[in-house]
Amino acid sequence: MERPWESLIPEHEQAVYRAAGYGKRGTWGERPALLVVDVNYNFTGDRPEPILESIKRFRNSCGEIAWEVVPKIAALLEHARAHGVPVFYSTQGYRPDALGVGSWGQKNSRATTASEEALRIGTEIVKEIAPLPDEIVVRKDKPSAFFGTALVSHLNARSIDTVIIAGTTTSGCVRATAVDAFSYNYRVVVVEDCVFDRGQTPHRLNLFDLDSKYADVVPAKEVMAYFERLRTPS
């Protein structure tokens, strides 16, 4: 199976990582949770449309690629729930006075501005994958779903040992969340066909780097088979 990064990363560079021991497949645990990172209208737009059109109204939109991935996340969610796997979400915090922007204002010229549509629905998780009433949603101001939130406490309360990550963006919030999960000594899995980014080059580069160092990057079918081995369908 060709990996998403193989045509992008030169073979001699991949060989360096292999020679250094990177890319070993980890051992997944017995108590996984699925974490869906930031799949809200700020990152999808309110409908499928070319990205340069979508970002006029939702500056962080990933455009049409987001809407291609949303049904795959929905299928993964359905499988997780059917097998009793706890589901968690993250989305952005919001302050109308923009005091939560922080350092984003140093790196994005539109950080303190938002369209009427973005102000109204931007931080809502898209309805196609909306959380159920008993599923926890953490709100965050920084890239990682762990930074400044109670996520670790929630995971520990469920004795979670493995964090399965879907969502967006691969190079930003997904990566930051995966690295923090690794730093907390969770086993980490990134679902390669259930994450997306506004650019395919950073998407593929970050999947390579995450798979090399911090997570197992695998397709959804492998994760679904893992759920099936651990849980009896409800």
C-alpha cells in the first residue's frame, strides 16, 4: 500500500529515518478513545466550494477537501459508537472581544476579524458529525486539544490508553494534539483518510513526520478492525 507521502519524500530521506529507527509500529492499547479535532464550520465553510471562495467568509476553511473527508469521519464515528468506544471532540473557544486571539494575532492578518457567518456558526461542529448529548466537547484557544483544557482529566476518568485522532488541520491542530498525546504517554493513532488540511503538501509532509515519530498513521479500515477486535457491537 502506497503511503500518502511516498511520492513527496525522497527515498534517501525516508531511508535516513528508517536507519535511525523511526517509523516503528506501536502497540495499541485496550481502552481507546476517538478524538475529533476542530471539524467545525470555521474549517469546513458552510458548504462545499472552492477554497479561495470559502476563505472569503471562513478564513480557516479547507474548502472542498473538508467535505470529502466529513463522510469518512461520520463512518468512523458510527463504528466507534457501535463498538462502545468513547468519543471526544474539540472546537475553538470564542470571545466577541477577541481577547482569546493571543499569539494568533502575530501570525495571521485576519485573526481578529470574522464574517457574519463565521461569527454565527464558525465554532459549531458540522451537523453531519455532531456530538451526541453524552459526548464531551472541549473548547480551546490554541492548536492542541490538550493545552489549557480538561481533556487529560476526561481521558483519565475513562482509563483511556490509546487516542485515535481524526479532524483538522493535519499540519496544525491535529499535529499539535498528536504530539501532546504522545507527550502524555498515550498510544497515538492518526487516521490518515479522516484528517485534512488546506494544503496537500503540508498534509502529506506532516503525516510522514507524525508516522515517523509520534503516532501510527493508518487508514480508517485498520482502526475499524481494531474496534471490532476490542468491543462487541451494541
